[in-house]
Amino acid sequence: MASSKALLGAIFIASFYFPASIAFPAHHEGAHPVGHSPKPKLGLSPDFYISTCPQADEIVVSVLKKAIAKEQRIAASLLRLLFHDCFVQGCDASVLLDDSKADASEKNAIPNKNSLRGFEVIDEIKAALEEACPHTVSCADTVALAARGSTVLSGGPYWELPLGRRDSKTAYMKLANKNLPPPNATLHRLIKFFERQGLDKVDLVALSGSHTIGMARCVSFKQRLYNQHRDNKPDMTLEKRFYYTLASVCPRTGGDNNISPLDFVSPSKFDNSYYKLILEGKGLLNSDQVLWTGKDQKIADLVRSYAENESLFFEHYVNSIIKMGNRNPLLGHDGEIRKNCRRVNQVL
Ligand code: HEM
Ligand SMILES: *[C@@H]1O[C@H](CO)[C@@H](O)[C@H](O)[C@H]1NC(C)=O
Ligand SMILES: *[C@@H]1O[C@H](CO)[C@@H](O)[C@H](O)[C@H]1NC(C)=O
């Protein structure tokens, strides 16, 4: 009796699950394979979309190519998006949510406002992904794929990118103000900001190398030019000619939105010139220059090694950006796969 009940139960379960897995193919199964799989997949994996959207990366890269052809800087902006997503409650696309009745957008947090860019390109990538593979690729993975693609298309290293992040249902505006380091931070504080994310000194130095591409606004480095230590004097670690160049772009008053390259030698090429410039006193942000002048031997040694050995920089960069990208993802049934990256899905 007992065994025939168990058999009936098994038939019932099978008839429930198998049609369901046909009706809702693969994307529901990614993180929690239904029924017969011996080992549920719980973490992120580079193969996450292999059966549900094998062309995901190709789609991302093709949109990126067009966007970068139109404006080279967009590669930098998209790389930065991953950082600003991951440092705020993990890599969950919380940064992409617009203001809503429920939530204050992270886009209006101080480090992001009038600064963070690339949202339209993310929309375009996500629309192309939705068309090819409806309700499958998360916005959080879209940001991660866009960051990797942008790095590669800028001449930087490729990495095997773990995937399977899901999207948060809320934004964390206050946490964005708290967790994202300001450009005038001391080295001691930068280390603390990274430690809070489980990232170490190697990660700090390697990931700061992202500033090998992109631009910063005058307001982000002005303090260095005119009032570094509340003494109405420039930062004495600034190389002299570099100081005059910057001062011509960034006057004492006004011009806050004028922009300057973070790596003026090769602002669109992902290479190690960022570190070479730092050795010469030509780092743009205080947070860049203090890696060399901040009196931390281990950190200064890393700056010098990356300046001398680009392969070493790339090797460490790949390790560190994977580490950052794996920060606190939403997995399994947590979060959702947003349809539109700017808002949470409607509850029907
Ligand atoms: C170490 C601490 C960091 C600080 C204090 C910092 C700060 C900044 C600031 C102030 C800007 C210019 C924003 C503006 O003026 O509008 C900027 C730009 C940028 N940051 Fe960072 N950042 C840091 C680390 C990172 C990391 C870890 C990444 C990527 C993994 C990154 C990627 C970028 C990129 C690519 C740009 C150029 C963006 C563009 O041109 O649109 N930064 N950063
Ligand atoms: C950094 O800039 C902010 C805003 O301008 C200012 O309040 C803060 O005191 C500065 N920090 C340092 C270490 O200079
Ligand atoms: C540069 O770094 C790479 C990668 O770690 C290493 O294999 C190579 O030996 C280094 N080259 C020099 C000249 O030190």
C-alpha cells in the first residue's frame, strides 16, 4: 500500500514538473533546475545561459561596438557602472532603477548624480537581449557583460565572466552615498572602502587601473588645484606642467562640469599608462595619486610593478574584477529578472 502511494505521488510530481519545464523553458531552471538534477546550481557560472541564451554575449558586444563607434568614452562609462552597482548591496542592478514612488534612485546619490552614464546603452542591450531571449538575461548580468565587453573592446584583458545574477527589487540610495569612495579620499580611507566590500589592497590598486580609460569632471579634482589641505594651496604632489594644464581646464570658480581624461596619454585605450602617469605625479584624482604618495609600501610597490609590467596588471585586474563582480549576487528565487532595467516588474 505504502509503496503504491509513493508511486502515485511520484507520478503526480512528475506530471506536475515535466509539463511545467516544457511550458516555461530553461530560464526558470537556471539557478534551480527542477526535478531530476542531482545537484542544484547555486552559484554563478560562466555557462549560466549556455542553453537559454547562448548568443547573449554576442548580442551585448554587437550593441557595444556600435555605441563605442559613436562615442569612445561610453566604454569607460559602462565599466564604471559595474563598480557603482557592485559596491552598493552587491551586483544586482540596483543602480539602474529610476526614481519611483517606492524608492529613491541611486542615480541621484552624490557620487552618481550628473556623473554616471551609459544607461541608454544598457537599455539598448537589454532590449536586444529581451528580443532574442525573453525574460532570461538579468539586468545585473547585462551590466557585467557590458563592463567586460567594454574592457575588451578598449584593448584590455578578457575574463571568463561568472553569470546568473538576478535583479534587486529595490534601490539603495543611502548606501550609494555611504559605500562609494569619494575622489578626495585618503589612502587609508580607500583601503577601508574596499575592505568593506571584501576587497584587499591588490584589488584596490588593480581596479583603480580602470581609470586608464574615461574622463572626470573638474569638480572631482578641483580641490587638488586650489585648496588641497584647506590652505588655499595646490596638492604639492601634482607635477607642475600637469597642474597648469588642469588649471586651464578647471578654473578656481565655475567650470565644474568641464572634463579631463583620467589617463591623458591614452584615454580610450585600456593599458597600463595610468600607472606610469602616477609615477610621474600625473594621476588626475587624489585617489589615483595617493596610491603612490600615500606611504603604503605594499601599494606603492604594486603601482610600480603594474607600470613596469602590463601583463601583471591585466592578470591581477582580471582576478579583482571577477571578485568584485561576484559580490553578494541575488541567486535562485531571490530578486527577479527585470524586463525593463529602469523599473521592477509589475506584479499582475
Ligand atoms: C578607488 C576608488 C575610486 C574612486 C575614488 C573613483 C572615483 C571616480 C571619479 C570621481 C570619477 C569621475 C566622475 C566624474 O567626475 O563625473 C571616476 C571615473 C571613472 N571610474 Fe572611478 N573611482 C574609483 C574606483 C573605480 C573602479 C573600481 C572602477 C571600475 C572597476 C572605476 C571606473 C571608472 C571609470 C571607467 C571612470 C570613467 C567614467 C567615464 O568616463 O564616464 N573607478 N571614478
Ligand atoms: C572631500 O570633499 C568633501 C566635499 O567637498 C569635503 O566635505 C571633505 O572634507 C573633503 N575631504 C578631504 C579629506 O579633503
Ligand atoms: C610580468 O608579469 C607576468 C604575469 O605575471 C609574468 O609572467 C612575467 O614574468 C612578468 N615579466 C617580467 C619582466 O617580470
